[in-house]
Amino acid sequence: MSMATGTGERGGTRTTMSREEDDQNQGVEQPLMDGLPNDLARRCLARASRQAHAAMQMVCRSWAAFLNSAELLELRREAGVCEECLYMLAVADDAYRWGVLTPSSGAWRRLGSVPFLQPERILKHFHTCPAGQGLLLVLGGSVWEPVSFLGASSGAWVQKLAATREVWVFQSTTSTWRPGPPMLTARRGRFACALVGNKIIVAGGSDLAGRPLCDAEVLDLCLPGEIDGFRWEALPPMSLARKDCLGAAIEGRFWAVSGRRGGIDNAFLNLHQSAAVLDLKDGTWSTVGGMWFSSEPPEHLAVFNGRIVASDSLGRRHRVKTYDESSGSWSDVGDESRGGKTVVGLAAVEKQLYAVSWDALDSKIDGACITRL
């Protein structure tokens, strides 16, 4: 749900870089393009295709700084060239798929390597969350790492499973990854996570032993899109521990929908039919009882037109329903038969709601398809 090339000889590029460093030391803004004022040059750069950004940021530091700035997206919006995209990152059988869809063209495109998904270290059961200004976060999960039990030189290795606090940040304008501030609590499995205003909130999930968590925390982004330098802070815990819950943001409130209690053999008694709702104005939790419609926790969840949209599965059919908070009721959006395809998510993109699926036997990102609901 994901680069204008510079001209000149290599020697000329070195001269430009040297001049740029001198100008920066003297407090003079380096021209982005010879013969153009910088405000006009920025507008020219902003119109370049996103596929060219990775190459463009290699031209000089000034270009790289602009391509990684919040101003880029603002100028692209003003020019009418900013598009919402659907990024897909999924891991199965020690392999992963990472690609981007532009709904306006219907074209899928594979993206490059993912640093935390390597043959020797696989991250699974993580959660993703948009962070605004072209940023996407990958949070928590289970890490499988090789550990030698007879010494590094023995060649005898086993896989060690650990829950993780790590956060990874994807910058869509340059298609690059970097580490982000780690969470306070290691979480794996499905947990509630959503962007509420400029705050990323997470709650629930499970620890390494599978025990449900009631802990909640927040990453307050004082400036939209600025991740580096900020740290997570603890929030009041939920009244009930919830694993396998999912999160949503609606009108300044954070929802942790359904989930499991854990430790109860009876599947129905183990299920939370309620949702925990955090009001960011006063920092208090409330409970919306009886709001979940299924006998299983939600598989996928999105917010569309100000309402929660969720899905569960019955065999090979996926029920998609939307929640009306005023009446406390759910209504059908669709009943999608996927045949041999696996539904991997719901997404609201460019004022449309989509169910995303791909052929479980197809290892290519091109095997993905979307259905407008």
C-alpha cells in the first residue's frame, strides 16, 4: 500500500558538492538548479515522478534534503500530482512480498529489499501504521534469529524466537527504510495501532509467551511526519487485556476493537465482544459493550467515511461490515468469495474502500488483486 536525473560529469558533481559545503558554512542557501530561484526549482523537483526520487537524492545533499522534507508533499499536493498509494508488506514461509499499488492506474510495482526481512533474521507478526507525510511504520512482531548453542565456530545453530520493541520507518518519497524509536513494550501478533491526529497509539497484543497485554503507549509527533528524536510514552492501561485486537482512529478517539482474553479454553468466552475507546482529550478509557459482530476477532479493519469497517471469514467467504456508532449496529458492505485467493487486508484509498487479496500459490507481487467494495 509505494525516482529526473542529474546531468554533468562526475568531476563537475564533485565541484558542486564542494561549493555547496562552502556555501552552507557561510550560511548561504545553495541553488538547487542553476539559473532558477529555489522556490521555482522546488516546484520543478516536486513534479518529478516518485520512481525517480531515489536517483534524484544522489545528485546533491540539497536535493536529498528537499526530497525528504515535508515541503515536498505539500508542493506535490498543490501541483495536483500527489496520489494516495496502497502499500503491501506480507511475510509467509520465510519469504516476503513488498509492493505498491497506485489505484488510479491499477498497476502494482515491486519495491526493493526490506532490511528487517533477511534469511538469517525474519520478522513476523508485526503491525503497520501510516504516520503521515509519506511515512509508514512497521512495529513490533516476533523475531526469529539464529543462535549458536555450541559456540560460533561449531556450526550448530538453532532459531530463537523473541518478541520485539523495534520500529522501522519507510519514507515513501525516497523508498528507503530507517530504524525508528523502539516501543516501551515488546508486542507481537495482532494489536491495536492507529494514527490519531499527530499521535501514534498502540495497545494490547501479546508477549512472547502469548499472554494478552493491557499496556498502551503513544508516540507524539509534534510535527507531522517527524519521527526521529521522539520517544514513546506510557498511557493508562486498558481495563482488560486484549490480544488479537485491531485499532482504529475516529474523531480524535482511539479504538481497540475486540480481541481475546487468553487463558480460557472456551473460544466464545475467550472473545471480547467489546471495544476499548481512548479519549485523547482527557486520557481516559471507556468500554463500548457488545459492539463486535463475530465469534472470532477481526481479521482486517479500516476506517471509511468516518466509520469502522471490519471483516471476518466463514470458510472461503469473507464478510465485510461497517459499524454505525449511533445505533451500535453493523451492516453488510459485501460478502466476498475469494476462491483460491487469500484476503490480506481492507484499505480506504482515494475515497474508495478495497479488499486486497492475492493467490496464495503465486510468489509474485503481480498475483495481488484488489476489489472495490
